[in-house]
Amino acid sequence: MKRYISTLCMMLAGALLMTSCLKDKEEDTTQYYENTAITAFKLSCVNRYVHTTTSKGADSVYKKALTDPVVFTIDQAQHKIYNTDSLPSDCDLTRILATISSINAGTIVVNYPDKNGNDSLLYYNSSDSIDFTKMRDLRVYAQSGASYRSYDVKINVHQAETGKMIWEQKTIADVPTDAKRALWEEKAASAGMKQWIGYGSAEGYALATDGMLMTSKDNGETWAADDIDEDASWLPADNIAFASWPFTANDSTDYQLLIGTNDKSDKACVVWRKIAEYAKNSLPSKWILIPFESQQGYYLPKMENLNLVRFNNQVMAIGNDKKIYVSRDQGITWKTTTKYTLPEALGTNNLSATTDENGYLWLIGKDTGEVWRGLIIE
């Protein structure tokens, strides 16, 4: 009997051992994550439909891709995705390719409402366009499929038309002040200069009573004749305007333009250029007269009340003909464009123009006192 009990115990132990082994083999040991989230969101392809005017004055529309990267913020706490820098107003939000990522291999789904207003879910694919004007929300499901996280996606777009000047009327108190300019003007007047012209990173300029172009390298304390490559009689005598900006090709260098009118030119303004280098061991710089024949008909017309500004990475001249002349080759040729225009309600041709560090163009009517602030949205 004891032998049978011992045998039975051994058989039961073997059966239990076999059952345990079979159970281990049949169990699904895969681990499913219950939490997930969108970790990256960017627009990979956005089309713009740009309105323009042909050379014959006809309206035209052409398609181009948005080239500037747009950064999106993912607010995990409030389940929101949005861009702080707005897209241009001419972007097509109905067909956008987006690159979206999630943690823990969560399944991303786009939710469009159907005709009855109910949820209609489509799997996200980076090669399929998304209509963000109709999308209700963006969802990411956990691996188990038991839960999901929903995101409200907001693509901000400029309400104003892009590619054109936007003007708003301001007051004289809003105009930015230039304390450095006021100091230079005071120093030039104290030194007996006929007219102060402008200043760059390390030099200031003025016209002497004899018409010579003078420069100061010590903030106006002392002045000396500057170097020029042509007869000084070709220097601007009236309606003088000046602009200086960093020359990106070289360190410690300014690119400078000096324009104005001269009796020796009947149709065009005289335009002088100087690449002023300030680095140690730099060669002396001189002013060079840009010849009219190189302008091939696109010269800056002779006019009064000239202003010269650097705006939107373009150099612009504004005079008394209510036009903005743009030079894309640093002062060699000048053209008007429908992109840069003055305010329609502008009440004077006698203007003073300046820019500020925030990217605005300011116009002040010298005789009317009106003030306009302009901006362009690309």
C-alpha cells in the first residue's frame, strides 16, 4: 500500500509539473503600454497660392511651397498643439502633409466628423494629406487599444494679406528715438559742418561747408576728409540720404550707401557706395560712385525729400513721388514693386523715414505731423 501511495504521489507531481510547463508556454508574455502621447509635430509640406500681377497688369496666381520652418508647441497638460508664429494667409490648410510621432508606438488617428457629426476615424499616414479645416481632433491610442489621448490642433494663420505692406496710423509719441543720432548731429554742428549725413558702426559722416565729404572716427570729436574715387563735384549736394548696415560677407564691416541730387545729373540721383572695414590690419576704405551706365535704365530717379532705409533686408529709397524704390543689388539698380507701397491715405510727400529694431518702417510727415508705421508679413 505504501508502494502504491508513493507511486501515486510521483504521478501527481509529474502531472502538476507538466501542467505548469504547458501553462508557461500558452501564456502571452507581451507587455502592452497603457500610456501614450504625441511627442513631435511638424508640417512637412504646405502649399501657398500667391496672388501677383503680371507685367501687363493682369491678376495671376501661382503655387509655391512654404519654405520657412514653423515650430509647433505640444501642450501635454491641456492636450493642445499649436504654432505661435502664424503661417502666411495664402497657405492651403485643406491639404497639408504632417510628420507626427508618438511614444510607446501609440497608434495615431485623425478624427473627422461625418455628415451626422459623429466621429470618423482614419489612421494617420505621413504620405496622406490632412484637412486641418475639418479635423475635429488628433488622437493617439495606447498599444492595448483600451485608452487614447486626444489633442486639439490649432494652426494659426495671419489674417492680414501677406506679401504686401500693412500700415497703421500712430502718433508722434510712438516714433522710436535715436539718441546716438542726436549726439552725432550735435557734434557735427559744433565742428562747423554744413550738414550731418549719418553714422555706421565706427564712423560718422558729414558735409563740410566746401562740399567735401568728412568722416569722424572718434564720435565727432575730430573730422577729416574721407577718401573718394571720383571728383568731389559728383558728391550729392541736396536731398542727401544715407544708410549703413552690417556687411555679412566680412566681420567688422559696414556696407554704406550715400544718395542725393546733383546739378551734374538731370534724371538720376547720384549713388555712392562704401564698404567700411574696421578689423585690425584692414585696408583703408573709400567711397565709390556707382556709374549710371551700369544701371541699364533702372536708376534712382532724381527727386526731392529723399530718404534711405534698410527694411526687410532690402535697401529702399523714398522721395516726393509717393513711391518706394527697392534695390536688391546694394544700390546698383532701383525698381518699384507692388509689394512695397506707401499708405493710401498718406497726406504729404514731405517725409522723414526710419526703421526700428522690431522690423517696422516709420514715416513722419514733416509738414502734416502724421505718423505711419508699416510692416510686411512674408
